[in-house]
Amino acid sequence: MKPGIHPEYRPVVFRDRAADFAFLTRSTATSDKTVEWEDGNTYPVIDVEISSASHPFYTGTQRVLDTAGRVERFERRYGRGGSER
């Protein structure tokens, strides 16, 4: 590897606020925010929208979509039934 062209690879905390879950890993991602971790050290923290703690694939739960409401809205807007000739 060429020296001086690669970003710094260091410990970073990724935090999923929706699931109240955080994990410490190594990354090249940067952040101005910091958090004190369980080991007493301070690390940069990056807030994420989804993680393994909140994603339906990993948790085994599915989110319910309002498909009935969508169908009713479509029928109200465009009428019921197919094209009549």
C-alpha cells in the first residue's frame, strides 16, 4: 500500500437510535460527534437509520403495510371495477 493516500482506520461507534442499539467497530467513517463507550474511552459516533437490531430481516419481524387503505384510496379515486366497453 502506498503511504499517505488511505483514510485513517480507527474504532468508531455506530448507533441505531430507533432500536436503542450501538456497537463498536473499526471504520474509516468520520464524525464530529463523540460518545463515551463502556470501556471508558471516547469514540466518534455515527447515527444510522437501520441496523441489525431494527431491520426486519435480522429481527424476524415484518412491518405491516397499509395495503387495504391503498386499495380503498385507489377505488375512490378511479372507481371500482374494470373498463366497460
